[in-house]
Amino acid sequence: YARRILAMNDQILYLAGTNSSVPTFRVGIPSVFAASMLSRSIAACQGIAEAGRVQFACDQSLELERSLMGGYLDIILVGFLAPLSQQLIARWSEPLVWACARDLTLRPGAPIPILSWPNGVSDRAAIGAIEAVGLQYSVVFVSSDFSAHMAALRSGLGFVCLPERVVPSDLKIAREPFLPTLPAHDAGVYIRDGIDSKKAVQIAQALAEAVQPAAPARKGDAEASQNRQHLQQHHV
């Protein structure tokens, strides 16, 4: 355990860079949101950081959650909200859709070809929806890399479950009647529990404002509101 603690300390120092006296805020963003939201996320966070620094990481939501819990990240945007024991800054609804190539066709009665994210929450949503209506599916592609998924989709390999607003314009939101409706999932921004920094809270709030959908798609969340008020009072 001592060796593990020392190794974690070495990794944190390495990630902090050479000038460790300058505070570094580590922000995680899901790969699925990177293409459409990374630029404005970076601008929003750096606009608040001022003299401090912001370090960004992209990965699957599940890996970002693990990094937050392990202390490797300070703030994360997650596409599929989990009940973490961390401070919830903002929460909203993300409608999920089926996406595929524009010319993809499926013969009647064939299993639905699915592109899979290893251990992904979207897999559970997609497969759960298919099984709930008694249909069959086959996993035709597996990768944790978002760009690889997009390449496989464009080749007409199958369907994938994505948040509606991140589907690239050259792909199709599949609304074929045989495809089951996907449930909406909650997304949100968490801050690592125990951070004693007003600046970190401001960065998390700026990130949430930059990536939240338009007002009609948002839904109120008393817990997030209470957390924001508590954090603001605590760090004043």
C-alpha cells in the first residue's frame, strides 16, 4: 500500500508539470463530447483560471468517474450521470438516439448490428432497450475510441447509441420503426469532494454553463442547486 501511495504521489506531481507552485485544475471531458464541446469547454475553463492552469483529459465517462474518485481529476463532465459521492455542480437531461450511416439498410428479421463501447453505459441503454421489446442484436464492432466508432459508423457497419446533439452531420439519426426508443439520460458536472478552492468551483460552474443544452432541454435539480450554494458559501 505504501508503494502504491508513493506511485500515485509521483504521478500527481508529474501531471502537475514543472511549475508545481502554480495551482493546476484537472478537468475531464468524455470523448463522445470532445468533437462538439471541447473547444468551448477549454475557453470557458481557461477564462476563469486566470493565473492558474487547467489540464484537460478525455476518456469514457466511467474512466473519468474513476479518476475523480482516485484524485487524478478535480472536475469532470459526465455524459451518463452516476450516483457519485462527490459534489454535483449541475445536472441536465441528454436525449439518446440511434446513429448510423445515411445509406445503411438492414434486411428484415436480421439482428440489429451494434457498435459497442467496452463497459459503456450507452451499451446498457442500447441493449436494454432492444431486449425489452424482444428483438435480437449482434455486436459487430468494439472500441473505446470515439474516432474509431465514427469511422465504423460511416462504413455502414451498424448502429450506435449517442446523445442526440453530438451526432455528426454526415451521419443519420436512425428513426426506423423497428428500433426501440432509447431513454434520456442525465448528464452533469462533478467536482472532487474535499477540494478547498473557490476557483475550482467557478471553473466547474463555467464548464457546466458552456456545455449545457438550451434551456428547454434542461431540468431543475434541487440537489445541484443546494450543492452550488453550499460550495459558494464554504469557499467565500
